[in-house]
Amino acid sequence: MIFRYSLTAILCIIFSISANAQTGKIRGQIIDDKSGDPLVGVNVVVKNGNKGAATDIDGKFELALDTGVYALRVSYVSYQKKTIKGVTIKPDEANYLLFRLNGAGIASRPCSL
């Protein structure tokens, strides 16, 4: 009987510690550098991680991450990729980032068939 109560107490402690994991948020917006228009569907990914987000219709995104220091990679079709390093996540705080992406300037030339 004592073992059962001890096991229950230990499990309660373990679950309460894991429930109090320190997290924070990264919020931001991604816009076209020339026009200032928001970019929809841009991928924002934590480098060397498994979390990411895509921007909404207003070019905004949000990521919830554990505390720590991260590098984010931003990519969008026909735009230059960007990486920002040293993004620090603190408990119960939100960081706001504004990315301005430049077009990749992909040139095409006519071809004959």
C-alpha cells in the first residue's frame, strides 16, 4: 500500500515538472523588400530542428519553442533564402522578427524547339 502511494506521488512530481517546461514564442512577418507586400506561404524553419511554420495571408507566422538559442531559415520560391542566427527564446516572452526577402532574380532565355 505504501509503495502504491509512493509511486503515485513520484508520478505526480514527474508530470508537474514536465508540464512546467519553459517555452516562448517567435512571431514575425515576412515582406517583399521592394514592394513591402506581405508574402503568403513562406517557410520558416528551425535549423537542425523539426519545427517550422508557414506565413498566413498577411505574411505573419508564429512558432512556440523551448527556451534556448536558435537559427531560423526562411525560404520562398523565387526569393533568396535567409538565415538568422542567435534568436534567443526566453520563458513566457515573444520575439518579433521582420524579414525582408529579395527576389532571386532568376533570368530566363528563349529556347527553340
